[in-house]
Amino acid sequence: MLRMLMNSFSAKIILALVLVILIPVFFTSLSYYLESNSILKKNVRGSIVQISKQTADSLSSIINAGINTSDFFASNPNIQRATMYLNNSPSYEESWNYKFINSLLNNTVYSNSFVKIVYIFNEDGRGWGSGAFSETKLKSIRLSELEWVKEAKRKDGELVWQGIQFDRLRGGGVNTDLVVPVSRVLKNFDTLDNIGLVQVHLDGSSILGTVDKLKLGETGKFFVVDTAGRIMIDSDLRLINKQVEDPELFENIVEHDRTEFEFSMNGVPYYGVKQLLSNGWMIVGTVPVQEITQQLDRLKSRVLLSSAVFSILAIAIGLFIANRVVKPVNQLTRDMRRIKQGHMKVRTVVRSTDEIGLLGNQFNRMLDEIERLIHQVKDEQSQKHHAELRAVTHRVHPHFLYNTLSTLGWLIQSNQNERASEVLSALNRLLEANMGKSGNIITVAEELDIIRKYLVILELRYEKKFHLELDVEPGMEGIAIPRMLLQPLVENAIFHGIVPKKTDGRILIRIRSAEGNVEVLISDDGLGIGSRKLKLLNDPETAIASGEIGIGMRHLYDTLRLYYAGYSEWSITDRPEKGATVRILLKKQLEFIS
């Protein structure tokens, strides 16, 4: 369909008009769109990056408050000493250590709005806590089995961060305070042994509020992940400590350093931005691209709509012009198609005095000349074809008669007059059978009859018995074939295969139908051909060019080429000392002679 349109003059006129109208519209719209897109990236995306950076700075300030608080308690010698002697005091609640540390913890929390609570304890479940700390809850927990405790021991003094969660040691109630814990082990500065744990809880509600107040479009959101891509801070607490599900988003967060990135989620294109926090976490924002490009999309829609309107206008104008211009061309095209379909008598009628009318008149004169030349070529080709057929037939007949007359001459010279008379009588019967039919086409049965009579002559000449075995599929006797198609092959089998063995011989002719084709096999039990000669005969063009093909095989090649051009094939196989087989396959539609 596209090719037909592109070959249409009307289509070309319409296309030209469409291009003339649309190219300026397209480039103007494209320039405007690209400039708008650049402004969008510069302003909208730039604003998003700036907001995310400011939020990252705010979160980093909160995180730094936790880091500084943790460092303060981990390096305080009074905290160290109190923790070391915690289990040795019979009544540590009454000791100055308890009061001092409690006061220190509470003062720290009150002086820092980002620190919600601070805990100091050992693995036995004893310790201190600011605010509404519940030692009973602490004792109910097996600290040594908690993952964050194990991680703190592995890091040996480094900070261990956990995702946002509810404070489990608060005595005022369950799931009331959201916190972001940062923990580490307390060490004996003299021996560097672990003597306890310090855990600072940052205000989770304040952190979550800082993240949630950021808005990206209608459905976009911000969240915080760690270096492994696990979600640490999110308004949906069910996602905490779970890895980012979308693989493309995960790859952009963990494996790339780009601040801005784009990805697809469930087939929807998304825009993403990320910023590094002071503890190694990252704040990540994602939003569908459409939500931040709505104005640009509306502009694009208007551009497409205007382009469509102008296209329809161009097509309408083009159709009007084309209908006035190409009507005579269409008439000429239809007549050309009819000529292509074989209607050589068609002549176009173009009533126009312009160049198209002149083209129509020239077209009619050209058709007259072509028709004359076609008849001339057909006559010449027919004459050439019949001349080649006659040449092939006249070439094999003298060869056949030469061999027979040579046999008669040899018998007469040898004073074998009785055998010579028998050969002459057999030749007479053979010529009578061969000349009884007119034309070059005979039936399979007639060709086999000629072969039988010719074998009589050869048996008299060589004083040998040549057994002819026929295996002809019923109904195949009436198939029409060229005269002398098989006889030269039988003659070759005797002269070159059986006679050199100086024994009697056997010739098998098998004719079968094969999927609508005719398959002929002629086999003998002679000496065979030999690998070099066999290879040469299976490549007749080369054999003919080198002059190494006999009259019989050349006759077969030319007969098949002239009568079955493109519809036949033949091959020769050889069994050394056991004879050769010639296979002929005729693919042309079968004709029967009644």
C-alpha cells in the first residue's frame, strides 16, 4: 500500500503540499518544544534538586545531632566508670552514679530538640534512660540476641543506624514515639573491652515530617535508604528495612552516582533525584514524569493538533489539484496495466492537447511497434527451436545407421552372409517401425519396440545375448516422449559396458511415476564407467566444452534441454565391474498418446 501511494502522482502532489505546510510548523514547534523542555529541566528539575539538597542538609543536621550525642557519651569517663561498676553496687539506684547519669541524660535531651531519648545499659539488662525509660522493659529483652547489638559488636565502636521505628523501652505506652536509633558499644579506654551500649534515639516524627512535607507532583514521594538500598525512613512503616522492590530504581540508587535519573516502573516513566546524607544514607525522591511535565504535554498536544489540521488542509488542496491534473495520467496508467496483463490490443484514449496527450499518442505508436516485434520474435524463436530439434535428430540417426551398416559390412567381409541377411532383415523391420510414425514425439511403448528390434541387430553382430528387462508401471506405456530418447542410452550400455566384458549382458529399463513426474532408470551389468568419466558426464556443460562427451549422451542432453528446458534432470551412477545406471526425471506435465 505504501509503495502504491509513493508511486502515485496524486500522492506526490499531496505530499509536497503537506511538506510545504508542515515543515515550517514542525521546526517552529520543535524549537519551541525543545526550548520549553530546556526551561523545564532548568527550572522545575533544578528546583526539585535544590529542594532535595536543602532537605538532605536538614536531615544531616538531625543526624549529626545524634552522632555528636553518641560521641559525647561514648567518650565521657564518668559514663565509662559508672557503666563498669553498674553490677558491683548493691544499691546503684541510690548511688551518685545513677543520679548523675540520669541528670546528664535528661539535660542532654532537653538541650537538643532532635534527640528524643538516650539509653546507656549493659547486656545484663541494667542501665539508664532519659525521660520515661522503663527498666522493666529493658530486662525483658535479651539484648545479646538483637541484630543491632550484634552489628554494634562487629563494628567495634562504630555507629550502627536503624530505620525509623517505635521506641520499645518507653514506659509511657506502646508504639507512641517514632525514633531513629543510632547505637554503638561503650569501651573501657584502658583495656578496650566492651563494657556496655549507648543508644541515641533521634526524633522520628520530626525526621518523618521533614521528609513528608516535600511534594513531587500529585503522587511523588521522598524516602531515605541506606547504602544497600534498604528503606530506612518512609511514611509507610511496613516498608522499613525492606529493599527497594523495583530493580531499575534500585540500580539507579545503589550503583550510580547521578543526582538525577530516569527509570520505568510498571511501564510508567519516572523521574528520580537523590542526595547523600551525613551518615551515608540517601534521600530519594521519585515522581511520574507526566506529573512534572503536564504543561509541556499540553503544549505538545496543541502542536500535534495544529499539525493535523494543517495536514488535512494540505491533503484537501492536493486532492483538488491532483484530480484536475492526473485524470488523463490515471487513464494512461490503467491502459498500461491492461497491457501488462497481456491485452496487447488495448490502445489508450487521452483527449488532451498538452504533453500528456502527446504521451498517449506516442504510447499507442509504441504498442503497435511492440506487437509487430513480438510476432517477429515468436516466429524466429519457433524456427530456431525446430531447427535445433531437427539437428539433434539428424545427428543421432546417422550415428545409429553408421553402427548398423558397419556391422553389415563386417559380416559381408567375413563371408557371414547368412548373419548379414538376418541383420539386414532386422534393420528393415527397425526402419519400418521407426518410420511408421510421423513427427518427433512417440509413446514409451513405441520407443521400447524400437529398442527391442535394435537389440536383435546387436545380438547378431556380437554373437551375444543381451537380455532386456522391462519394468514399466501400468499406464506409463502411453506417455509421450521424444523419439530416440532412450535408444542411444541402451546402445551406450552395450558398446561401452557389456561388449568389453565379452559376455552376455542384461539391460533393465524401469519407468515409474514419481509425484506426478516420470522417472526412467536404465541399468546394465557391464564394466561400469570409472570415477573420472562419471564425474565428467554428471557435468555435461563441462564435458561438452572439453569435447569429452559421446554422441549418445550429447543427444540426451540436447533432447532434454530442447523439450524439457527447466523441467528435467538426469544423473549417472556407477558400480565398478557391476554396471552403470542412468536416471532421467521428466517434470513437465505428462501427455498421453492414445
